[in-house]
Amino acid sequence: MTATTVFVSGANGFIASHVVKQLLEKGYNVVGSVRSASKGDKLKELTKSDNFSYEVVPTLDAEGAFDEALKRHPEVTVFLHTASPVTWEATDFEKEIIQPAIKGTKNALAAIKKYAPQIERVVVTSSIAAVADLQSDPKKIYDEDSWNSITYEQGLQNGILAYVASKKFAELAIYDFIKEEKPTFKVSTVQPVYVFGPQAYGIDGALNVSAQFVNSIAQLGPSDKITEQSGSFIDVRDVAKAHIVAFEKDEAIDQRLVLVSEPFSFDGIARVINENFPDSKVPKGDLAKDEELKKNVHNYNTSKTHKILGFDFIPFEQSIIESVKQIYESK
Ligand code: NAP
């Protein structure tokens, strides 16, 4: 039997590299899209696999961005759309963050409908940003049916709001497309909180925004101050695994899979580093502050997601230890 071929957009990204790695390990063929041939060649070399190939898709928002890539691969039957701007820094928030996210999603779906009618399953990497408001309401429990109340106009105010709006409105674009175009493919979304964890193929160059959170604490010196920051975390390997379950299981069709492992604070990250890496110079991390900061984190009920996925998530401590081990070893 010929193996299923899966298309992964933004294949060199932090999350997508793990998706590619796990797909190859499971015996799938993978076609990844990247922004340049040099990025594609690098990923090809890292995968060490004949079952990986790449297509160059330089910009998400160019009209027909995915058309040629899909025309060249009639063997693809699953499309995982992970590519989207993951940055809070831009001079033009709408042009550089919001629109590429929305248009990228629309372009991917339109190309599938027009040039790849054999594609049956589509998984889009959305975000918790589309689910929960930025400020937590301690009385509120967010679940798979929750939506961030942010408006498009609010998204134009700064980089963080632009990213949040980009994820919400890119996801809404999926449902508009389904309503208007009535495609034959089935869609699932994956909605992770902050994604930590080691890089799929080792550290080579700058880390993405969320992996950089852990790296920034790992690089602190004894007298450095720990920023007051908290949130919820999920390990990147679980996020990758969820993308695969999302197209393998029929129960995931039309579902928003909300991925939340545990709450964290930067003090908590420092504590784990301190306890597990005796040679590190990272400050101890204030346990009381860690507990206090974690109280401000959103509450979730994601039992529906857990039932569909059917696997347990990697705990915070393990994820931090494995990320930091890789960081220190790469020095
Ligand atoms: P990442 O490492 O920055 O990967 C993003 C990917 O998208 C890269 O391949 C990047 O290409 C590509 N990309 C970005 N802007 C593009 C554009 N304008 N045109 C074409 N390609 C573009 O980030 P990640 O953390 O893996 O994120 C992957 C997905 O997960 C995103 O949809 C993100 O919103 C979502 N997500 C991430 C987190 C998190 O904490 N990391 C949490 C929730 C959801 P280059 O490498 O060439 O720039």
C-alpha cells in the first residue's frame, strides 16, 4: 500500500518541524512548504529522509500562494496549515501580521478546493488566542466553544493584539470558506497555549517567540531580575501529535482541539532550571510568586479535546528540563 502524503505549510517552523519529524517516523510521506530553497534544503538535510520533499511558497498572502505547490503534488491527501506570522514586532500590524494570517488560510483552502480535490482532511493551527481573551476572568472557564472577544480594529493597536486578532480572524475565515464554498474536505483546528519544548532537530539559529521564553530564563545571571509573566503551557511534541490525531481520527472532524497542559510562570521555569542544572547561574525563582502568578492564569475545561486525542500531555517540569538540556548542550 502506498503511504499517505501529507502537506505541511511552514514546515521549518518550531511546531511544524516536530509535525514533519513525527509524520516521517510514522511512515507518512511529507511535502513541506518553506519560504526559500535554502530553508527547504536545510530541512531536507535535517530529516535525512527520502520521504520528505519541499515546495517554495515565498509569501502566504500572494494571490494563489499555494496553487503551484498543490498542482505539483496530486498525491497529497492531507493538508496541515501551520504557517502564519508568529511575531509581535511589525511596522504595519495589519499588513505584516493580520492579513498574511487571514489570506494565507484563505489561499490554502482555495488552492485545495481548486487544484487538489483529492485532499480529504485539513488541519489548521489556530491558537488559544482565538479562544480566550488576553486578560483572564477568574470566574470564567474557557472550553472548545469559547471565542476571544477581540475585534479587528482592536487588533490594529499593537503587535500582541495584532497577533491575537490574526489568529481569531484567520480561524473565522475557515468557517466562512466552508459556508460559502462547501468544500468536500473536512477541517479540524488545533489551538495551543504557549508552546515550549526542545527543537525537533537541535538548535540552529534564532528560536521562535515561545521557545525563546524558556531560553531567556535559561540565560539569566544570578543578579538578573525575573520578569513577572505567567500563562499556560503545552509541549511542542504534544502539539505535533495532536495535528496528526486531528486528521487520523474522524472524531476530530469539525472540532477545535484546545491544547493546555499546565500553568507556568517565569519564576517556575527558573526554579526547575535551578533544581535540575546545578551549574546554571539562573536565579532560584520565587516559589510563592510562582504560585501567586499562576492564580491569574485562565481556567479551562478541555475534556472534549482530551477524549478525542486519547493521550496524556508531557508535564511542565519534563518539558523545561528537556528544553534547557538542549539549550545548554548547544552552547
Ligand atoms: P514559527 O517557528 O515562527 O513558524 C512559523 C512558520 O510560518 C515558519 O515556517 C515561517 O516561515 C512561516 N511564516 C510566517 N510568516 C509567513 C509569511 N508571511 N509567509 C510565509 N510563511 C510565513 O512559529 P510556531 O510557533 O512554530 O508557530 C506555528 C503555528 O502555531 C502558527 O500558526 C502559530 O500561530 C501557532 N501557534 C504557536 C504557538 C506558540 O506558542 N509557538 C501557540 C499557539 C499557536 P519562516 O521561518 O521563513 O519565517
